[in-house]
Amino acid sequence: MSFMNQPILQYSNEIRSAVLVIHGEKAHSCYFSRDAYAAMVKDNPRTDNKELLIIPDAVHTDLYDGGETNAIPFDKLEQFFMEYLK
């Protein structure tokens, strides 16, 4: 996987479209979303429409169906889509 991701991340700071990265704080791969977001906004003139949303105490499965935790930020998703998908 790292061979596949590395070239993609090299150009992520050229993304002009809106991006919302959502990850559970306790998910084992949270570091990857943090690193990918940092690479995307570094030297990118369009950072006003980029956001990293880390869900406290959540793991991957919490963000698939919400389960008992209600971790899926539906209000935030709606707000982001309404603002940037006009």
C-alpha cells in the first residue's frame, strides 16, 4: 500500500476542491489521515475549503454505522456539503 499512496500524496497539495477528512481518534490508522491532511495543506493556496475532523474516542467501526456511540457527525457532513457542493 505504501508504494501506492506515496505518489498520490506528493500531489495532494494541488487539490483545489473541498476536502473533509474524517477519522476516529483511536483508529490504528489515524496517523495516516493526519499526515495526508498535513501534506494536502502544506504550500496549498486553497486551504480554506480543507478540513480534518478527528472524532474523539472513535475507532473505524464507530464511523461505519455509529452503533451505540453515535459517532458519525451527520450535522457536520450536511454543513460541509451544503457549503461546498453548491
